[in-house]
Amino acid sequence: MALWIAHRADNANVENGISHIAPGRCRWRRMPQGLPRSAVAARAAGYDHSMPTPLHLVTRPAQAAIRRWVVEAFPRHGGGVVDYDAPAGDPGWFDPDGATWRIHADFPGMLAGGLAALMLQTLHPLALAGVWDHSNFREDLVGRLRRTTTFVGGTTYAPRAAAEALIERVRHIHHQVRGVAEDGRPYEANDPALLTWVHVTEAYSFLQGYRRYSHIRLPDGAADRYYDESRRVAEALGAREVPRSEAEVLAYFRQVRPALAWTERTRVVLEVLGNVRLPVPAAGLSRDVFLHAGAALLPEWALRMLRRTPVQRAQARMAAHALWAVAPVFRAALTDGIAAHACRRVGRDPRSLHRWDNAVERERY
């Protein structure tokens, strides 16, 4: 939760993690002179959305509503904007043919996974102390969620210089976040152990969200590749001994569980999270679906520690079914987000993010 803490002291406006979503669908038009070579390559590779698929035609009204929902919940902010379209050919911190670009491109899985990570993070007393002492989560939880989304999206898809600037900003803020927990233990946000905890809970939850809601089978070895890739950001922030495979992540959870606990602060933060209202139509329903769908991603030991009741577990199962059913409509609607812009920047067809053939081939050879 250190990333969630970090943004209180930094009000610089950065491009939101899903801010390039446009009101209409992306269509190729005659290209003007001077168009970046990456865009020419994308078109030559067959990237052309001028022919809508049957799913687009059938779900077009729902797609428009979903685009409005996402833009209103996670709007673009002016100033300090990250340019995801340039410089051409700059892949940023991650391999465009790798696992991280694919997993982070799935909006339903990422939002549900992000909420699952927040729930997990409330179980660590030292991480929670930082939230309690240095975050205005009670008044502006939506703002914290938006800025965390900015960080994850930017470090995944932004050009290298912009990604490094985001990391450096968070490192600077972490130096200011320190104090004493309820039990008298000192804490600081740049503690390598806390940074590892935050990263592992997020990476685990994002991966589980992808598995549960993307409708795409994860190839053998892709989970290990994702953990190995994504630890780069955690290590840049100061984390150490970051798990690099699925087996290591599960072993890490077994190791850290004795340090976790349900406290009164856990209850308060979860209550605030359970009552957050996104500025969108049907705000309560939207929140409940994603929050319960996030809870459905949690491991059994965490469900017990979070005191999830039988009713809440049933709600999670229903929400998971509902989000799985609507997830393809999200994908059909959100065709012009930052992942698509990053793909065009490096000459990739954005639709390749929903296939694993290139990633598997690169891993094989």
C-alpha cells in the first residue's frame, strides 16, 4: 500500500493509467506526411479497426456506456501529461512482446486485482500504519486509486524517460513517509521489506485478475515470466529479495503470514473501501461488483484473516460471474487506451496484447 500512501504529498498531475480512452472507436484514415514509422508499421501489419466485429456491432450501446464509465471514474488530468505516442520505437521498461504488457492491458482484471491487493495490504500492520498516518484515504480514496492507476499504467507503458520519472517521484515521496506503528515499531515507506510486500500483493492480484476475467488462457511459463518481469519496478523503488516466479510468490506468502494481522485499523480501512463512491452512474452497484469480484481473487488464508463471512463469499462468487460475463464488452469498448497507444508507438498491433503467440515464441527461442 506504500504506492497508495505515496501520492498524498505529490499533487503533480500525471496522465491517468487509462486516460487515452476516446469517445469513439479508433479508425485508420489517410496518413499525413511525417507520421511516425511505428504507426506506418502498425498499419502495414494489418492494424485496421475500420471493419467492426460482430461483438462490436451487438454490444455498441453498452460499449459507449462503458467508455463513459471508465473516463468518468478515471479521467484525464491536465498538466504533467505522459506522452504514450512518442518517441517512436521506445518500448519503455518492458518488452512489448512480454507478459507484463498483456496482463496489464486487461481492464476488468486490473481493477478487480487492484482492489484485491488493497484488501490484502490492510493485513500488514506496518504498511497499514503508513496509510493511517500519511494518507487522506478517508476523504479522497478515489484520488488515491486514480494516482496508483497512473503509476502502474505509466511504469508499464510509458516511454523509458517518463517511466523513470514516475519511479523517481515515488522514491522521493517515500523518503518522507515514516513513523511509529500502533505496537511501537518504527516504519518507513522505503523499507525494502514493505516495498516487497506491496509489490507481491499487487502482482499476485493482477495475475489472478487476468486469469479469472480475461477469457484468455495463460500459457505455461507465462506466470513466472510475469513475476520475473514486474519485479523490476519494485527493485527500482528499493525492494529486495523480490519473488521472481509463482512458486517463490507462494513461498513468500507462507513466510510473511506470521507478521500479518486483522486489527481495528484493518476494519476501518475496509469499511471506507466498501463505501467508496466512484463518480459514475450506478456508483454503488459498480463498486460492489468490482469490490466483490476482487475479493473472489483472494487466497483462502487471506479470506479467513479478513473475516469474510459466508454471505460475503457468496456475493464474491456472484460478482465474479457477473464481471466474467461482461469482460469481453469492456475489451470491445476500450480499444484506444494507453496500451494501444504504446503498441502503436513501437509498431505493434494492439490486438497482439490479447494473444500470447509472440510472447510464447520469444520465450521458447
